[in-house]
Amino acid sequence: MMYQAKVEVRLKQGHSDPEGETVAEALKDLEYTVKTVKVSKVYKIMLDVDSREEAERQVDEMCRRLLANPTKDDYSFTLEEVR
């Protein structure tokens, strides 16, 4: 079965987000009434696995081992079966 995972990695609460702050200031300079901007990364991963449970297990493992730094990042993901 083919699954597409969409993984979002974002900074944990309390960590500074210099990229988001820069974007917020640039938007304010363009006269938008922006209060804050938070930046995150999105990964789209195609998996060929035997079951949804296996896809979930592998994606969670990918996040813990490589995609997210547990010290500073939170992550979440969704899975969609691709036919």
C-alpha cells in the first residue's frame, strides 16, 4: 500500500524563531498588521508499506531519529492512503 505522510516540524514553545521574527518585521514594513509569524518545515514522504500501522510507525521513527530535534522541536504528521 502507498501512503503519503505530511510531517510538520516546528519549534517548541519558548524557543526563539529568528526567521519568523524577520518575516514578521518585513510584513509590518509592508504595512500588514501582523502580530507574530512562526516558521515550520513540512516534509511530504511517500511510503510503500504493508499497513497503515506500519506507515505510522515508520514516520514516527523518522521524526524521532532525523527530522525533529527533540530538544527544540515538536512534530505532527498525517497519513493519506494513495491509490
